[in-house]
Amino acid sequence: MICETVFSIPGMGTLMITSVRQKDIPMVMASVMFVAFAISMINLLIDILYSYIDPRIKSQYVKVSR
């Protein structure tokens, strides 16, 4: 939101603030869900990539046969 304000770039932050001020509940719900989904997918991608980068993480999940 700060970058959008400083550089006058319309984006999700401006959309969310405008929707809250206008009491547009469906738009607020959709934008919050979109942001939550995007953050979840980014975290999942980082976790998957981290297992490829650091071999110690991968070795923790190797099944040990007895």
C-alpha cells in the first residue's frame, strides 16, 4: 500500500482500502482471500525449493527401512 501511494500505482492495496471505505463486502472478502491464497502458494513454493537447495532438509524425510 505504501509503494502504491508513493508511486501512484493502482494495485491490490488501493483496491482493498477503497472497498473497505465503500463497504463493498464481497470485494473485500475476495481480495483478502486472493492475498491469503497467494501468500500460501508462495510459502509452499519456498518450502519445496528449500528442500532442493539444502540437502539436510531432504535427508530428514527419507524413509528408513529396518
